[in-house]
Amino acid sequence: MSIGIQEITLILIVLLLLFGGKRIPELAKALGRASYEFKKAKESIKKEADEIAAETKPEEYQIKDNPKEPEV
């Protein structure tokens, strides 16, 4: 499901009526900044997760092929 030209036009007309021509560039700029900050935060979290994953020892989390049988 995608948004067509008619839906986009309707949304733009509603925005123009609600906020006026002078406020739309301000809103677009604020939305762009918010998007940039979100992307930056997402990349930072991904970088931290990758660093933590690199620090862990993979052999600690591997399943052993032949686990030692308990002695009875």
C-alpha cells in the first residue's frame, strides 16, 4: 500500500490551511532536524551494540558438540 499523488496533494492542502504559508518551512526544517537527530542516535546505539558484541568472547556462548556426561 503506497500513498498516491492525490493523497499527498490533500495532505499538503490541509497543512497549508492549518499552518499557513509562513510556518510550513519552519515545520519542515524542524522535521528535518528531528530526523537527523534520530538517525544520529540510532547510529550511536548501533555502534555501541557492535562494540559490546565485539568485546564478548564467542566461545562462551557456543554450544558444545560433546558435552561432558555427568558422573553418577
